[in-house]
Amino acid sequence: MTAQISVNVIFATTNANTPPGAAAVSSLPSAADREQLSLRTPETGDLARSAARVADELLAPAAPVRLTDVVPAPEQVRPEPADDHLLTADTVIRVSADAAALAVAEHLAELLRPATGYPLPVTDAADPESDRGIVLALTGDETLGPEGYRLDVTRDRVRITAAQPAGLFYGVQTLRQLLPPVVESRTPVAGRWTLPGGSILDRPHYPYRGAMLDVARHFFPVSEVLRVIDHLARYKLNQLHLHLTDDQGWRIPVPGWPRLTEVGGATEVGDGPGGHYSTADYRRIVAYAAARHITVVPEIDLPGHTNSALVAYGELAPDRVAPQPYTGTEVGFSYVDPASERTYEFVADVLGEVAANSPGPFLHIGGDEAFKVKGTAYTDFVERVQRIVADTGKTVVGWHQIAPAAHLDGRVVQWWGTDGDDPTTAEAVRRGARLILSPGNHAYLDMKYAPDTPLGQDWAGLVDVRRAYDWDPGSHLTDVPAEAVLGVEAPLWTESVTTLPEIEFMLFPRLPALAELGWSPRSTHDWDGFRERLAGHGPRWAAAGIAYHASPELPWPVAAANATDASGAAVSTDPAAALGTSTDPASEADPATESAPVTESAAIPSQRRPDTAPDPA
Ligand code: TNX
């Protein structure tokens, strides 16, 4: 006992005065001291272990990641450099006895086990705070809100507290970012797993923080959608909008309308085979997202963008004649007949089925670019479809073209314009609509970064990282108060995006920029600080095998400039090189169902292989 105390004193006094990175060698217990300690009392094993741990901590370099490096920036950060915490092979994760909290703890363990190689057992406990290790505790602290958390890192313990499991989940994402980048490796890496000491208090600014994936222009298999979900989760996004139908393909089955997927799903932009999800596939996506506190927002684009439905069912077309399949990239030519009752039967069947498989509150009806359905034909159609959505119990969302239609309680309008002075949208807000902001010239992730970006479009301008970051959702639209803004969403249209590495290339590094606008308090907004913090994530993405765009706007760490990594991603400022990766069809992620444990979707290895794997130390 006495020995134990003196060991702790050595440790506390020495380390507080030790400059970061310097080892306090002179104060270390010598091998002889340690031998002495272990001989003096009956608890020899404990003491020897304790002394070994102290020696280890005293030799420790400062944590390689700073507490202030988190993206999105937390509300409050208080570093305590003397309080770094070292994870060890003995670390245990203790969690409140609550099924959803337990799932978060398992998620954390599964994130950390591959790289650390540590067992990290999870135990639920009435009093999770009773011991050392990582503690995830649900407390009654409602000031944190439904998604907020507190993280305290001390030498003895890492503690995440939250009012709700979602808060614990976001605390876990923060914790993950505080470990060395190679924590993203899917295979064990020898190294020190040090977390920077101090505390974070964090809550999101907006309740809606989303990204959209267009699976209609190009179809992406379930495994790739799951990987995109993982990317959203890293940056505390909580909505995945899936654009499920468009002229080029119909991706979701509807009972009674089998040709929608059989015929309408068999195409995509170009000459690819297209595809569709089964109902089980869709539910799996929804469950995998839910396990990451992400809600799927399904979109059925109406009345335009419907050529694939018309190919399958000519009876929906204004002339009752099925058109040819369309695999180009023009918009605005197709529409279901707004004057036909059969159209509304179709719409009710489709929206009813999608609503039944989507536990989230929102149902997106598109409404954009229906150039051939004009005036009251258009607004009458939208009003009727809004009521069909309300009958399913869901809240309707539509692109901002639906603004002139009559208001329905709770209605949400998604802004995608490029000129924020839009009286029609402002008027819809005055009538009660809430807003999701996706301005094309800031939030559209299908826009090119620069003129030489090998993918993407430029009709809304070039969207480099700074442009993605430097705008304010709360004041973006003229005559729209900040209170009307539900949040932000970054859409990725896929006319030119055909593979998972291409998706990732367009998401990274812009998705974290949009995520920060959705999560962080405006007071933290600062491009210079952001670009530094974000650049530090390059090695992390490389270790996760993410094919990111090494934008010249960011001061990448030197190691990342010639990045190779544990899982094989190559990173280059040459976009073509970053895209010289391919997906491995065998790396299908584990299914995430309510009964199955939560498992991160497998990293998709690239063809490029590193010669060496970096060490985190
Ligand atoms: C506009 S944004 C569209 C999409 C295209 C996109 C390409 C919106 C609601 N409609 O149909 O895919 O531009 O950037």
C-alpha cells in the first residue's frame, strides 16, 4: 500500500513538470527498486504491474494528437497536458446497464480492437465509474441535450457521459479521433495508444446534419453504402438521404409494381448494369445506419425524374406509352401524369412501402426540375403528394421547388440554389416551412474542386474545401431567420461518380467541412484553424484506406504527403493517383441488424500496397 502511494507521487510530481515529449528518466524506479517494491508486500504482482505501468507512463512521449484537433470542433475544450491517458492491453470498457449504451460500448471496442490488438472487454455495470479504464455512462444531465456528451481524459480513466446513447456515440467518435491515426488500421500495429488529457463538453448546433448519396444515376452495392455510413458517423452526421429513383434507374422494390426494379432498375448512367436493393438490403442499410445514430431519409423523386418508372409502367406516362430507357445526364424531360388517378395510386403504394421500411421521421418527395409540369398542375400535384406523405405518418421533405405549394404542418424544404435571395423560399418559411440548406455552390459534393478535377460538374461553380467551409447556414438565405434552419446536407450526385474510391474522393476532405458547419458553434468558425485540424486527418483517412483528395489548400503533415499506410491507400496531390484504387468485392461488411453486434464495415483495400506500415509512436 505504502509503496503504491509513493509510486503515484513520483509519477504525479515528475510528469507535471516534464516538457511534452521528454522522458523523465531520472525519476524512474530502477529495476532494483521495482524488485524491492515487489518483495516488500504480499501484493507483489499488483505492485510490479503498477510500477511497470508508471515506468511506461513516465517514458511516454506526449499524446500525438491534441485535444483541440477534433473535427467538427467541439463546443468547449480544456486540455490538461499532464493528464494523458495510455490505453493498455488490460483496458476494460465499462458501460451503463442499458442496451443502446452497451451497443455504443461494443462499437467502440470494435473500432479499437483491430489496430491495438487489445481485447478491450465490455462490461455493463450499475456503477460503471467504479474503476480505471474507459467508462461510458448515461447520466441524467439533460443540459447535454439528446446528442451532447462530456469527455474527461485523466491518467486513470477516460470517461464519456451523456444524457442519451447518441451522445455516448458522438463521444466515442471524438475519442477515436484523439488516438494516433493508425488506430484506423484494420490490422494490429505496435505502438502507444495515448489519449490527450483534459475535458471536452460538446453539443451539436443543428439537429439535422446530413449527406445525400445518389444511388440512381449510378447504383452502389450495400457494402459501399455501409462504408459511406461509416464516413458520416466519423464526423457526427446523423442523416443519410438516399436518392433512390431517377430517370436512369429505380432502386427500391414496391409490392404490386415488380417491373420498377426488374426493368426500371436495370440501367444507370452510361452502359453499366444498374441494380436495385432488395427490401432486406434496404432494411440492412437502415439498421446499419441506426446503429450509428444515423437516420435514412429516403427520396422518391416526383413528378419529374421518373423516366425509369415510365419505362417499367407506360400507364403512368402522359401518353400511356413507355419511353425508351434513358442513360444520359440531361434532366427535366420526364414526368408521371399528374392528371391521372393511376399516378396517385402508384405514388401511395410507393410512398407507403418506403415509409413502412424507414423508421425515421422524414420522407423526401423530390419535386425538382419537373419542367414539363407547370403552374397549378405542379402545385396541385405536390399538395396531393404531401397529403399522401402525411397519411403515412411521415414529415414531407422536398427540394425548394415545392416552396410555392400550400403549406403542410412540419413541411421541410431543401434549398439547393446558388443565389440565396429567393423570395419564394422565404415566403414558404414565413408560412411555417423549415429548411435544410444544401446550396449548390457550397454544399454540392459533385462539383469539381478545381478546373482539373477529373470527376464532377461545375454548373454551380467550383467547390474547393474553403468554399465548402466558408459560409453560414444560419444567415445564408435572405429574409430567412436562423431559427427556421433545421440543418445542412451535402448531396453527392453521381452522374460522373461510378466507384467507391470516386465517392470518397469527392467526400474527403469536403464532407468534414460541411459536418463542422452542422455541428460546431459558430464561435469556432475559423478557416485557418480548420484547415490545420482537418489536414491532420489525412493520415487517418490514409490508414482507413480512404481515397481522399489531397487538396493543395490544406497543410498536410509531411508523412501524409507520400502517404502509404497500414491498409494500403495511396495518397497523392495528383487526383488521378488518389483514384488509382479499386474496390475489393470480397470485402462485404458484416450485416448490422438489431440482434447482431455492431461492426464497422470492412475497409476496402486498394490495389496499391505500402512498403512499410507507419508506427503510431
Ligand atoms: C441538379 S439538385 C439536380 C440533380 C442533378 C444535379 C447535378 C437537384 C434537386 N437536381 O438532378 O443530379 O443537379 O449537380
